[in-house]
Amino acid sequence: MNTHINKRGQIVYENENGDIGIARPQEPFHQEKHGIVQDIKEGVQDVKEGIINLADKITGNDHHHSQSDH
């Protein structure tokens, strides 16, 4: 079985039948990526909330605002 580590820190392996697989990244690369993914998720949530607030202002709908204020 042949193996190597790709640019993303993943172990790529190929067996004698030509089957290829990718294993999880090894530490600490995996932890670093997990932090980045978490930051992206939080950023997307912030953008989502901002878009909802903007849409509410444009349409004059304060339904979302009244729920968060109370």
C-alpha cells in the first residue's frame, strides 16, 4: 500500500487494486483547520443575522427585532 500526505495534511493511500482513500488530517493541522471552520461558521451566522436585520429595515418588519429585544 502506498501512502503520502497531501497539501491539506490528509493521508492519501492507494492499495494494490488501485483503490484510493483519504484519512483524516493529522494533528496539529486538524486542530488548526477546525478553528478556521468554526470561525467561518460564526461569520456566516453573523452575515445571516445582518441580512435579516437589513431585510427587516427595508420592509419595515420589526418582527425579528422585537423577539431579540424581549
